[in-house]
Amino acid sequence: MARPIPAWLAPTSLEEALELRARYGEEAIVVAGGTFVGILINQGLLQPAALLALRRVRELAYLRVEDASAAGRPLLRIGAMTTHRALERSPLVQRGWPVLASTFALVASPRVRNQATVGGVLADADYASDPPALLHALGASVVARSPQGQRLIPVEELIVGHYETSLRPDELLTEIQVPGGLEGAVYRKFRSRSSEDRPCVAVAAVRREGRLRVAVGAVAERPQYFPEICALAAGQPTIEPELAREIGERYAAAIDPLSDARGSAHYRRRVIAVEVRRALEDLNRIIAARGGSQSHA
């Protein structure tokens, strides 16, 4: 039996999109770039009554910097419909947040990056995507809007499970906000299979104002972050090799990794220890090269 064809909703303004989202709620699947949702629908894993396509909502595609956030740091504001490719190639991002540009450049292929959107990759909450771990480590937040207003959600609170977010049924993710003022930031992507782009283990390490933040992705239902382990580096001008090794081993012990085609839980645990250590070594080199001075990224 043929599957029923879902209704196609194509608003041209944010106001119209919010009204449709509130009206249809969970009956409608939001389509941004469509690179992930399209696969799920083709495989029969999703059978929505309606598809809410945001491609024509041009006011959701932008990149701009505010001079200072509430914390006194530069703030990068990314419209949810900004494509991976636009972020990757933006001189604004390359100059101020180069780790974002280099990380998004690692996603799939230029063809995919020309379609996939920054808001979409977060709203999908796919555990094996590259950007969520980095945005988590960067302390990024998203703006969720509904006809009743808007709220700011830290990325670490947005993704709550496999393909599950804290967005309400009447909300749209409309913007991503990334604070600057970083001493250094690193993203490492470990692939276990040459035939596949998706990471087996992904590690993002960021230091801001002397505080370390490490997020490990692709190993559990959501990026893994342990502030008590990161606190071991508090007050340290550099992350010495033995400390980097200890933090890596503690992360490996604290995480309960999943098993899938890219690696078993045992294998992932060993890789986590190595990749966290290497990320911290990379971060240490970046900070040393900059003399520990503050910069956007």
C-alpha cells in the first residue's frame, strides 16, 4: 500500500511559519535543508501528516556579529536557515570563529553542505553529527520561538536524547548564538570506516577565561560533558601532557558508550581517551602560539 502524501506547507515569512507550527504541532515535521528528514521519510521511519518547509523564509538566513553579549563578549548570531556551506565560507566566521568554519567544512560533501542548515542539524539531534559537540563546547545557545514569545536554550539543554530535543511542539528553532572571547578551540573527528563520513568519536575542546570545556560527541545519545573533570585544568596556564592524559582517561571512564557499525562500546572507550588527550594537546599548542591572549576563537 502506498504511503499517504503529506501536506506541503511553504510559508514565506517567519510569522506565517510560526502560525503553521502552532496550528499543526506534532502532526507536521519541520524541513530545513531536508538532508536528514528526507532520508528518514524515504526509509519509512517518518510518516508525517504535513511537512513544514522553511526554505522560503529568507529572514532566517543570516550571519552577523554583535559587539558584545550580556557577558561582555562578541556574539555570533546565526539564522537557523543558514547553510553549512555559507557558515564554512563566511569571512566573518573564518576571521572570528575559525573553529566553526573548519568544523562545518568536515561535514559530508559540498553538495550536502549547500543544503544542510545549522538550525536543522541541531533540531535533528542526530548523535553522529559533527556540529552539536562543538556548539555544546562553545557554550552556544538557540532561540526557540512560538506565537507566545521566545526563549533562549543552551545547546547542552536542547538535545535530550536520540533525535529528541527540548523544543515544544509549537516552537521553531530560529537562531543560534555563539559567544566569542575564547583563548582557543579545537575539534577532532575520528572516523573508523573510510567508506563513511560520520564520526565514531568526536571531541571538541574549548578554553575561555581560564576555564576548560570538553564535549565528546557520536558516542552516546547526546554530547557528553563533565564539568568536574574539566575543573582539573582550572587555574592552569597550560594543560601539561600528564593532565591531558588524565582528563582523557577520566572521560573514557565516565562515558557509557554505545555500540554501532562504527565501533563497539569497548573500542569507543579506548578512542575517547586518546582523542580527548590529543584534543587537549592541540588546544595547548594553540593557546601557547597565541601567548594565552583572548580572541574570538
